[in-house]
Amino acid sequence: MPSPATLLWGMLFGAIGVGYFIYGKKQSMFVPLICGIALMVYPWFVSGAWLTLIVGIVLMAVPYFVRY
């Protein structure tokens, strides 16, 4: 069973992922769309609060550095 911190981080990054997904879909931008999907899905496969936090921050930063 995951810790409460892992669940909270997963919920937070999932909500941010929904925002990225909607933004990418409306703007027809591929990178935010894919990062949004990844932010919504990755907490299911990552265990540990620190790993969840690190992966989430990296996925959130990708659209700012990669523009397509």
C-alpha cells in the first residue's frame, strides 16, 4: 500500500496533467498533450514519494524546454 505522501503527490501531479492535456489538445501542441497523459498515468507505476516528486517535476518542466 502506498504512503499518504505518495498518494497526495500522485493526485497533485494527476490534476496538473489534466491541465496540460487540455491545454495541449486546445492548442494542438503535441508535447504538453503527451506530458499531460504521462503526468496522469505515471503515479500508477512509480512507488515512493521522492521518486513520484522527481518524475513529476521533470515531466512538468519538459514542455517549457521542448517546443513542438
